[in-house]
Amino acid sequence: MYDEILIPTDGSAGMARVSDHALGLAALCGATVHAIYVVDEQAYVTVPDDARDRVRDALEQDGLSATKTIAQRALERNLDVVREVRWGDPAVAIIAYALENDIDLIVMGTRGKTGFERYLLGSVAEKVVRVSPIPVVTVRVGDHQELASEIHELIGT
């Protein structure tokens, strides 16, 4: 069913939960895992010229490290893995990569921001879900205590 699964990563601690889910699916399907890290070029534009090369190298290393973490976890499960670091608008780059590489499923994290905070900050996951012609699974990441509290509020316990 899924031969190619894409895991966009930002390198955060919450990605362990996302990659566990994606790698479990990949193992069940015998899929190749693709790990992608996208450096948001909009944030990079404000870097002063004299620091640009150092910042670019640091951001590139962050991306290599983040994708390496997923690759190591995939290899521990005997899964094939492809790594990529791209520059650009994260949502656009994720969808472009997925289309270019015949991805069957995108599995990505979401912080579950709502209301004004989501309006101000936007959400890469939300944009990908709205625009992607490829199925997207989102995995909620964040503080487990906070998540449990939100669930209890919703169900009234």
C-alpha cells in the first residue's frame, strides 16, 4: 500500500513520536523512508551579510543532523532510507519533494496550535494537509502532560 513514506523533520524532540509512527508503518509495508529537513528561507533573509555563510552552514548541519537521526532509527529497523535537506518555503518544499519522489504517504508532526497563535505563526502541517494531493498523517507532538490535560478538558473528566 505504501512504498515510499516521507517524514518531514524539524529536528525537535517531538520528532521521536512522529518517526516511531512513520517507521512502524514503513516496517509493516516494507516501505522506503524519506527524511527531509527544510530550511525556511524567509527566516534566513534577515541574517546580516557578514554572518550569512556561518548561519547557512549551521542550518545545513542542523538539517543533516535531524535527517541522520531518522535515518539511524530507520536502519535499526532494516528499512531503506533517503535523506534530503532543502531550502525554501517548508510546506512547498515538502510537497514538491513528495511529488518528485512518488511518495505515497507523508507523516509529520503538528503542535496542535489553535486560534490566534496558529493565525500568527501559521502551520506547516496545516498547509501541507490542505494542499497535498498525497495522503498526510499528522502526529500530535508536545508535552505529554499538556496533551493529557487537553484531552481531559475535552471529555470533561
